[in-house]
Amino acid sequence: MPSPHQSDRRAPLGLVALVAAAVGACGDAPERASDIAAPELHQAEGDRDATPPVARGREIFRHDTFGDEQFWTDTLRLHEVIASAVDPLTALAVGLKVDAEALPPGILDEVDLTDPATTVALLSLDAVLGVRGTVSADGELEAVGITCALCHSTVDNSVAPGIGRRLDGWPNRDLDVGAIVALSPALPDEVKAVFTSWGPGRYDAYFNQDGINDPVLIPPAYGLRDVARETYTGEGPVSYWNAYVAVTQMHAQGSFRDPRLGIDIRQEPDLVKEKLLPLRLYQFSLQAPPPPAGSFDLAAAERGRAVFAGKGRCAQCHVPPTFTDAPALHAPEETGMDPVLASRGHTGGYRTTPLRGAWQHPPYFHDGSAATFGDVVDHYDGVLALGLSPAEKADLVEYLKSL
């Protein structure tokens, strides 16, 4: 049976004025069948339209919940919490972002940012990145769901902190997913305690599968074109991970099977499978952001390039132009990495992280154990016994900032 809250339900636009007045007078194909157990990538005849695939993928990335209201509304009842207790200032405080381009001009000066009804109005405008709301004609929030953009988009803060133009593919390192989910009245206290322990910018995509609490940093979704395996542990291509996250984490109405992880979820109709291809194409269109002008020393970066390719041995794994040697994987002890995450998947190793745009998303390593590029260089200098001088380390840092 279909979920009663489908992802294409939209609130009537007339509600926006009503609520505003009230508050102020809201994958790749598998390499081998035995290796990747993700859904096939194809487009059914009834799902074809004239929208270019990348543009359609952008809409899916930003706005499609894949029917996950069945979980966030029907099970967790987060729509009740939002409507009664989450005002815009609270939403911004837990890292939710507002798309300024979805707002009527001057509206933020007219509404009460301490009133949850304003949050409902923002949801009716589809202005909260990654959160979709279904709002009735009388201003009642009937359902909420989430999209890919919740974790993998942020804003440029051009209007105010947390409010600005969308930056798709940038990891939302301000987002406290655990604190948001823990607002649900349907969760037991011991589970809430785990979620609230994660902190901003971290998420555990295996906790609800294996019960181990080991959150990792939300990764960027840009710069993935030509990268053979897109996840920290190289579980599979990007569409494998999109399907895994959609079905097991977003709790979308779809199917996902991977016997290696003991997962076999089947739901009909499947609202995920037909969207994986355009979603992948849009993600592959997202370029890594260039470093800001003046953010690194050009001469030092040129010297650092030589260290990167030579004494630093960085280029042995971070092979230009993708700056990774994927699909190769590395045992945790090779690079001195925390082994917990690698042990929870099926590969037992880590993929070399691409470095393009790395200036944008500190801290580094999957567990955030390196706060700066300097910490990254010191880590490898020690683990690999490189013997880098202070000057060589400084130059290497400048090169990393230039990528």
C-alpha cells in the first residue's frame, strides 16, 4: 500500500499569506551482482518526462522525500513537535538552513522568529533546506519528510547566519541530526541519549542496523565525478549509498537488499529506485568549490606541490586529478585510522578521500580527529615516518588549501 504522505504533496500557496498574517501583522550500476546489491538503475516508461536528467536530479536532491513521511510523521510524529515547539530560532540553532530565494522579500522583518507558526509558514514555502512540510488550508502542519539536502546542502549566510542561497553538495556541519531526531516523543530515552551524544555535523548511518554508537562526519556530496567509490569505506558506487541511505536512514518507501549487511527491506511501490539515476547525475554535476581568493600562499603552495608528490608520499594514494586511488581500499593500520567504521561495513578498509574542495570542510578524517590541515600533515608524518621539516609541513598545508 502506498504511504498516505507522498513526497509530491505540496501545501497550497494561499496558506503562506494566511500564516504570515497570523504571526506577523515555510547511483551507478553495480560492478558485479555479487558485489553490489543495490537496486537497478533504470527509468520506467510511466516515469519518463521531458525534464533533463540533471535538472530532474536537482529536484529530487532538493525536494523529494521518497515517501519518508511514513517514518518522520507516522512513526516519530515530528510534525507535532515542530508545530508546537520548534520556532525558527530553535531550528537555526540545531543547524537547519533557510533558502532565502524561497522567501518573499522582507518577510523575515515582518514575522515572529520565536513562534513555531512561523516555522510552519517557512515549510509551506519549501524554504527549509531538506525538510518538506504538508500544510493544510487552515495552517495545520499535517506531515513532514526529509530530503538529501538536509545533510548535504547548506547556505552562504548572505542574509543572516543560516539564511542565504543554497550551496548544494556542501556538508551541513552545523546540523545536529541527533538532537533533531531526539525531539520525537516516540523514541525511548536510551535511544535519545545516543542521538544527543553525536553533536553537530556528525551522523551514524549504521547505528540502527548494528547498535554500535560511532558517528562520523557528514561528508560533502560534491566532486564525486570519476571517483570509483564514494563512501568512506568504499561500500559501493554513489547510487548504492543513495539507496542505502534513502531506505535505511531516511526510511523512505523503497526497497534495499544487501545480504553482506543482513539487510532485506522490500516496500511497494518503490519510490526510490526510479530516481537513483537522475540523482546520481545531479550529484556528479556538483563541482568542488575553488578556494577563496587570497586564502593560501601561492608560492608556498607550489613548493608544497613538490612535497605532496615527493617526500610527503601523498600522491601515492591521493592521485591527481581525482586525488584518490579508489577503487583501492586501505586497511586502517596502513594509515593509522580508527578501525571501528571499517569493521562495521563489509570492506574492512577505507577509501582514499578525494582532496578537491577539502579547504571547505574541516575537521578531517572520517571521525573528525584532525581539526586542521596541519593536524593531517602531522598525523601522516608520524604514522608514515616521513621526516618532514617544519617548512615542508607548512608548504604542504598551503598546497592542500589550494586544491
